[in-house]
Amino acid sequence: MENKDINVFIISFNRLKYLTQLIDWLERAGFEKIHIVDNNSTYPPLLDYLRNSQHTVHRLEKNFGHLVVWECGKFKDIIDSQYYIVTDFDILPVEACPLDVTEYFKSILDKYPKFTKVGFALKIDDIPNEYNYKENVIKWESQFWKNKLADGLFEASIDTTLALYRPGIYPTQKKWWRSIRTDFPYVTRHLPWYENSSAVDEEDIYYQKNIKNKSSFWGVTDIELLKKYNEEIWQELDAIYASRKWKFLQIIYKTLNFIFHKDQFRRKIGKQQKISMANITDIKVIQKYNKELTRELGTIQASAGWRVLK
């Protein structure tokens, strides 16, 4: 399987400077089926670029978030029947990365049939000190470098960093998280981590004010926006905690834990602790807390019990 044969879906939202770098790399690597899936962006320079793009642009009428490729319904035929690649717009493979990524990722999937996707690991050993949230990122991302599967491979979850997917994989499935990340030289940089946090430009400001993707907290430096997102996440969590479905599942998990004494059930018991953001002035603390809440929300919604009851 060659790069030119695979459909690549780039999730786009109100960013141009990173998107163009990624597309330049994909073109250089020989990818021909490039789809830009735009989440109802409003940033004028990006809209001009999309209007003149030689690639296939899908302008959506609403923001579906980071799972847009699966949730918008436009690409079901491809998802169900073909291998495909999905990537965020703000990553860029390192200079030493070979161009044969499709062939390499496919060979790994062939060798490890229980896994559903293979993608780049995120490089974290060269993030500059000028990026204010360097330590937060390193602490968070280090967990994905711990479970070595084989030389050059780590068993670690992948959200929407560039990865090759098997046909028929959806975020609502438990197997969605059965992922492999590749080691150097098949690694990528998350471009916002390489910015000087004290030197934001017009695009940065526009993006932060219009951000919709709650998984992008490391890129938000406005403390009031972070607190606003915290309130929105808690509204979703409170609705779940108040639901009959969640209360019923708690009874099930407590019963199973009492019988089997398994961590997989014990971890699902109880609510996330609510912390008031009113007097917190440290952006890094709010970023980390929001990240934890987002993960809790995603874990509940992706659980087999929740999906069955839903």
C-alpha cells in the first residue's frame, strides 16, 4: 500500500500556518487523496486558502469537533471499507522521518492484528523553554512512551494524531483505543508546542477566542476561556452523573467489584472531584484539570456499559 493510494483526512479549524506545513509534507511524500475536513471555520485567511486549494475540501455547516471524520457521516463508505489516515492539522513529521509512512504503518497492522490503528508518537524531548506549558505537556505525554510493545513500537492510545486506521473503526467502539505509536524516526512534532508563548500573533489570538475542541487546552492561554471550558465540561459531566443510566451503571460496577475485586470495575466507581476555578490564577493548573475532566468524560462515553444503555 503506497501513500498515493490512501485517503488522508485532515481535521481543520481556524488555523492556516500549521495546515500549510502539513500539506506541504504530505505532497512531498506523494499523497494524492488529501481531504481537508473543515469544522465550519471563520478565519478569513484560511477560508481564502480553502477556496483555492487543489485538494478536496469539505466545508461543514457546523463544528463536529475532533471526531468530525466519523461523526459528520460524509465518509462512511470509505471508513467501512478501506484503510484510511486521519490527522490533526497542527502536526509535522520530524525531518528524519521516512516518507513511506503508509507502507510502514500497514506492515505493523498486519503484524499485530489485535490493534486497530498505528500512528506517530509525539516528540517531547526538544520542546523549547519559550513554550510556557512545556513541563505540563511532557508530564502528560510521557505516559504514552512507557508501554514498549517491540523495538520502535509502543502500545499507547491515539486520538487524532496522524494514524492509519483499519476499515470499520469508530470512536464508540472499545477497540478504538487499541493503538500503536511508532518511535524515532517515525515521530512527529505538535507544532503549537514549539511557539514562543509570549509572542502570539493574530492567528493565535483568533484561534483561541474561537476554539471549540476541548482536547486542545495546551494551546489556550486565556484564563477566562479555560474557566469557561471548565464550566462547559462540568455541565456535561453533571448531566451524566444525574442520569439514571450512570446511577444504574454504578450499581453494576460496585456489584462486579465486590464479586471479582478487579481494578477495571473499581476505577469506574465514583465521581470526578469538582474544584472551584474562581480563585485559581495558574493557567497550568486549569489546563491540567480540564484535560483530566475531558479524559473522564471520554472514558464514560466510550465505555461498553454506557453505549449499551444509550
